Amino acid sequence: MLTLFAVSADAMADDAPKTNVILILIDDLGWKDLGCYGSDYYQTPNIDQLANEGMRFTDGYAACNVCSPTRAAIMTGKYPARLLLTQWLPSGRWNAKKNKLREGRYVSNLPLEEVTIAEAMREAGYRTAFMGKWHLGTETYYYPEHQGFDVNVAGRDYGAPGGYFYPFKGSWRIPTTGKTLHKDTPLSGKKGDYLVDRLAEEAEKFIRDSADKPFFLMLSHYAVHTPLQGKADKIARYEQVAKDKRQGKPAYAAMVESVDDSVGRVMKTLGELELDKRTLVIFTSDNGGYARATDNSPLRANKGSNYEGGLRVPFIIKWPGHAKSGSVSSEPVISTDIYPTILAATGQKLRPHQHVDGKSLVPILTGSGGIERDAIYWHYPHYNQHPQSFPCSVIRAGDWKLIEAFETGELSLYNLADNLGETNDLSAKESAKVAELHAKLKAWRESVGADPMRPNPEYKASE
């Protein structure tokens, strides 16, 4: 009887509907730009509810301080340094005369040789869709439809739309070449349509069309990236808040609220179709908040920097029946963990040779254990124009964080448990810890083939 029951239970498990997956990726959303992360300015009731129904990670990290490398890490489960995709595409920030070092090399498209999370899900019988910001390659060979997605809505080579109101067109003057990139309409619409809403509409449609089959949806909003363009009525409400009480610009706050509305629409659709109980939802951001849009305090710095304000991001996972509602984890997690977590949560075999730098978070989500990882790493051998940004490598091990600046060779050390704002450099007092972490950082760079920076022979030192 026991044997028969076991076989029957296994058969029921095999016949049970597969777990759907929705990955919501926001562009430039800061760690404290949500109510559930401590903001009393931004209005995010739907995302807060998502956190109340799942697990919120306090120490969630983007794989890079800028967008494209983080997106590549999510798609592949690999560190950007291992992929040799460490800068946003195309960069256009290095200056041959002003920058002391030559930048590390980086590829300009996500390699087709990588088996993406979308390809893995499609192989498992899932219908796959990508909606929103892609920014991982050019149209001819490297768009979402070439990387495992059955449906591509608005995924283009550029990182920001021309505008958030229809027809969403615009242009960008490339700093290094002086040439202009013209941004065409990424998807259909009509006068007055708002891009965040249009993507939410497309997401709802895809969910409804896929209700009778397993699906993987990546809703990758262009928002809250510049240009800062929110709906007029929302902006007006935030403008009524006293300036000394504002966490960010009213237009940015309006965009955050619209993103929250879109999450509400997606979750409502799941509920109406009775899919909410068997859908894994992951919500995160590709890097920290933009300095000219929001205040990342108590974190130091912003997007483009390797201080916490540029790397630490919201990270929320709702997995009904598995992750305890309203739970909070302080385990450091990173973008590379999304790939193996999705595989494990949907009952698939892990692909360790693919997502080599990611860890399945299922043990944490279910409360069955932890993950074996002694450190997480970043490598940014590039220049950009964001405040407090400089080329460097970073290691976080436990509560310790070491930053190695490439131009000067300076090493700075912080204890995040005692000094989240990274204002107290302990490198002089903790020389043994500095030596230990620096050795690990150098060994990691060698192991992943991180491309180094080299002296720039064209550099002209200021007189």
C-alpha cells in the first residue's frame, strides 16, 4: 500500500500543471524606492503586496552598476566578467585624452552560444515572451527572438525609449562619435498611450493567451530610466509634497507609481485566471537609482557607482505554497541566482556549466537551508559619467566589502553591518582582512578571465 501510494503521488506530481514564471525587471529602480524597502514618498502598494505575499531580500544585488551586464547575467547565470560583457551597450564614455587607463575589452552582443534562461524554459515546454527593454544586441542576429523568446514586444538594441508617450520616438547623440541614434517606435499604440501601460497591456494579453499552457514571461520595463516623463496627474500629486519631504523628482515618482500599477495589473490578471497560486513571480532592478532622479540614502552613491547605492537593488520573490508570505532574508543574493532559481522552482534539472556563477535560492525560499557561497564579486574596468564612479573590482564576503580602484591601486574596506553608508574605511585598521579579501578578489578575476585595464598611451596628464 505504501509503495502504491508513493507511485500514485509521483504520478500526480508529474501530471500537475507546471509552475508559470514571471520575471519583472525594472530599469534604474533604487533599493529604497519602494514602500516595502522603507520609502514613505513613493507609492507602491502593489509591489509592497507582492513582498507581503512572498520573500523580500534586504541584500539583493545587481550583477553590475549599469544595465546591459546585469541583464546578461540574468539571462545566462554568469558574472559579466566571465561573459566579457562588462559595460552597457554601446558605452561611449571613454576618453582617450582624459582617461589614464584603457578600458577592459567587452563584447557588444550577448553571445548566441550561451543557453539563456528563455532557451532552457522553451526546451522544457514553456511558451516564452519578452517585453520591454532588451539592450543586449542588435536586430539582425541578437534580439530576444534569437535568444529563446517566442514573442518579442518592444525589445530593441537601445537602452532607453525616445519618449514614454506614443509614438515613443526620439534620438540620442552618442558622446564619443557625435553621431545620432534615432529611436523608432518600439511597439504599436495611439496618441496619449503611455509606454508602461502599453507593456502591461501586452503582458496581460500574453498571460490570457497562454492560460492553458505553461509560460515564462519577462516583463522588462524601460521605466524608470530617463527621460523622466510621468503622467501629468501623478506628477501633480507629487509636486504637492513639500520639497524637503521628497525622496526624488515628482516625474520620477510618477513613473515609479506607473510601474507599480503595471505590477498590479499583472497580478490581477493572474488572479482572474486562477493562475496566481502556481506562478512564480520575481521582481528586481538592473542597478541602483539614478543620481538625478532619486535619493538612495542611506546607501552611498548611485547608478554607475560600485558603492551600495549603485549595486544594491530591490529583490522580491513570490512562490505560493513554498516561500512563506511576508518573509525576509538578509542573505546576499545577486542577478546570476535568478536562472538556477527558476529552473529549480519549476522542477527542472540545474545546468551548472551554464549558470556557473548562480545559486538556486530555493533552500532559502522554502526555509530548508542556505546556499554555499563565501563571496560575491563585481568587475567594472570602465569609465562612466555617474557620480562617485571609477574603474574597480569589488568583493563582498559576509559583512565585509573590499573595493580595489584600478587607477590608483587603492584598497578600501567597509563593514556593511556596522556602516551601510560606506563612510568608514577600515583598510588601515584591518590590514589582515584587506589582504585576505584582495587575494580572493585577484584569484576570482583570474578564474573568470576578467579583462584587465591597461595603461593608456594617449593619456595627457593635466598640467
